[in-house]
Amino acid sequence: MPSTSLSFDFAFAFAACFSFGSLPCAKAETPRRFRRSLRSKNTVIVKQRIDIEGNYISGWSDLDLDLGQCFNERSEKFSEALFLSDPEERLRVTGHVSVSYDHTDYMSSQDYVTDLLDVDGEATVDLFVISGSGRAVYQEFYESKKSSIVLYQTGYREYLTEGISQNVLQEEESYESLEFIHPDARGSGEDLDAFFDAFGRYFVSKLTKGVLAVRKIVFRFDSEETRKNIEAHIKVQIGISFLSVTIPFTYRSLSHDKREKMEIEVSHRTIGGNQDHLDVDFSGGIDEEKFNGIEERLAGSWGKFMNDPVRLGVLSAELSLVSRAVHPRIGTSLQNQVLYNARVGECRSRIHEMDRQLAVIELTRAKALSYIVGGKGAKKIYMTPFEHMVEDFQVHVQEVTNKMDHYLSQGMSHILDEDVPPKGTLKDTSGPQKIQAEGRWLRTNKLSEDQMDDVFNQLAGNTLFVTAYEDPDGHTYPMLWDGPVAYGRTAGVPHHIYFYHRGDDVSSMDTVEKFQSYRFRVSGEDWDVLTGGPREGGEA
């Protein structure tokens, strides 16, 4: 999603020590307790995001937080401990805001899942991916695509902020006596370090509340033919305006039996707000009027939800690093804190990257199993090299993840003394070893960071693999496979396949030449991987 989308981006913020501004400070002549900004330069924003299946990307069913709550940057979990507690709520400052964000043009099913998992075909990641989240949506996209069009609508509106008052927190008596500080963090420096290692060095300093919704609209047709006829007339990206005009017309042109199979289903997930506003029923009404006013009904219900602050949920939390502005006994130097944040951020980013890679590989498998036409036995035989390579790659990923988890579990002093472990299974960081590429070579070779990424790109289909195609007459032609590769063989379902003249030396071409010199190409949807030829009725 765009930068305003709800996602986790802790790693980048920690590594860069990003500043999101400061609370107003008093003039220079005021006592020292008012001179330090509570937020300093180490503030990160945690934003909540949901998918339509009801699983939160953050792993929580709801981001139900309180001001002062601790966040452990090493485990990326909120703890129950309140570093700052205020029974009388003297610290709480409330403000009103009006910020909104909408995908008013909706998103296709594939665009939605791509944004949800940030699947961009590169071995980089900026968000926190929980295994399983989004996969059901992606698999459903492939399985239902033949006779359905699925659109998603996402948006939120902020209404209220709750923050900690710096002036109250730093009143001389309260500041010196640590009145608002958790009892376990009031002792010696060792006690303070033990508290931070257990609960984290960040605390919730601000909450933003409002309403958020994700709505899925499924247009089910009587057949794949009807769906293709609709898409054939689309000159731009599928949008709700076009479907609002086309679907009633298509419905009226169908026979009675086919009409019964055509329907619109609406489902949604929300944070806060009145969910009843989002319910739109297209099942009733007179036949001729059943699907009239699709766009107006969806837009009207969406506006009602966004404009009704009946129940506000937590949309985001601002996390501030504990500093001397909050606790006078903090002894960690700024230099050490910056180094610690950078290393924790880098380590968590590498773990996220591998989590994301496994999720993308799982989506590649789901696509293949959905698209391949044939019996279970034939599918299993074809997919065996892919399954073997995935299984072997997971062993490498687990080894690296265990190293990273162990590193983060050691606490601040260890992290300051030791660099982040490499994202590879090769212990010697001087350079990659030569791969003995025979059989299931991932079982016998250790991998450098670059080699780990190369394996991922092969399994995810981010490679261009030169091979050959033999036509029914026995003639062989160069073929470029744009798709997954496993142990030196084509695997899964390609994005496209490119064919060349018999004498073309495709292996020696650069990428631009490969895409300029082909004779024709076939979409992966129209290629039968089991027979090694175009599907009947496919398009070239």
C-alpha cells in the first residue's frame, strides 16, 4: 500500500533513529527538567493493518494499548508492564484530528494481496509478515479467478489522539522521585538494565484512534466465458465504475439458469466504527433491479462508516525511547544507543526478509497447484523438484533465523560487543564457496547471503531461465522461461514463456535483447506445464 497504509516498519526506524518531531519545549530560562524532549530523536510509529480474513499482520486480534506500555524492540512484542503508570490520568492529553485515507478506486484481488505482503519480487522487506496472513486470500484469488472478479476497498479516518504530557511527567518533584515510573525500574543501574532487557526500551507515548475498514466485493459469474467477456471490454484497470454499468447489462442478457449463478458478495473487517454501515445486500429485489446502483450503494455505505465515530479503535501507537528526559538514572550513552538500535533493527530486518521470502514461495506454490490441469499424481511428479528445493531451502532459513534469535536474546551488552550475524549459512564471510550443483545440492552446500537470495529468486519465479522447446515435428527452438526454477529445471507456473528463432543464441543476450528479440510469447495461464505445450484455446 502507499506510505499511509497500515504496516509495521520498526526495523527501518530503529536503524535510522528516525525523528518524527518533538513536543513543544519551554524557553531556555526554565528548569532543566523542561529542556529535554520526551520524544528526542528515537520515536517510531506502529500502525495497525488487517486483512479481510480477519488476521492482523501484527499478530494481535486488536492493538489495544495503553499509554506508558512497554515495547520490546528485540522481540517486537508489547509487554504487559507499564513503564509509565498514572492511576489519576494526570499525564493524559487529548487532541482532536481529522485525517482520512481511502482507496476510492478499489484494488484488484492480486493488487490487494501484493500490497498486503509487499510482494515486489525483490529480496527486501520493510514490514512485519506473520506466516499465514494473506495466503488464504491469495490462494482464493487463484482458485476463484476463472469465474470471479474480486475487488478490495481499504481506508481509515483518524479522530482522536491521546498523548503523555511532558510538563506533568517532568515536574521537579515527580521527576526526581520517579513517581510515574514502574517500581522495578526505580533501583540501581543494574536494576534498570534488567527491566529494559525483560520489557524493552520503548514505551507508548501517543495513541491515535479512529475507524478503519477493509471490504471485499466478489462478483461471481455463471462461467469463465462471461467473466472473460466482461474483462475483454476493459480498456483500463478493472474499476467499480465500469462494473457498475457492465454487470446489470450482462445480468439482463443471461438466461434464467445463468442468472441464478450470478451474484455479488460483500464481506468486511473493521477496527472501530459501526460495521452495520458496511453491509450491502445484493441478493434481493426484482430481477431487473437486482444489481442497479452498485457504485452508489457501495460508496454511500462506505461514507456512512467513515463519518460515524461511534466507536474508536486504536489505529496507531507512537513509541518513544526511554531517555533521561523521563528517567534521570539512564546511563546509556547516545552513541551506544544508536549502535544498539542499528544492530537490533538490522537483525530484525533480516528475520523479516526471510519470513517474507517463505511467504512468497508459498504463494508461488499455491499458484502452481491452482493453475496446473491434471491428476494429483501428475501434479505431484511435476512439482517434486520444487517441493524438494523448498524443503532444503527452509533448513537454511531456519539455521539463519536461529542465529538471529539467539543474538537478540543476549541483551544490550552482547549486542554492543558483537556484530549482527550474516544472513547466510556460510560461516566464512570472506566469500561464497563454489556450489557443487548435483542432485539436491542445498543439502551439502553452505550459502552466502547472495546465494540465499539467488535460491529465493529461483523458487519465487524471479529468474529468466534459458531452455529449449521441441515442437511436435521434432524441431528444437530456444525458449526463455520467466518463472520458477528448481534444481536446474523449470518448475511451477511461469509468468510468460518466450520463443526465439532456431539459430538465436539466447544465453549470450542481455536482458534487453531477450525481450526485444523473441518471436512470440505465451502467458503462463495458457501453457500446459504437464504436456510442455500451449493449452487448447490458449492465446499466444
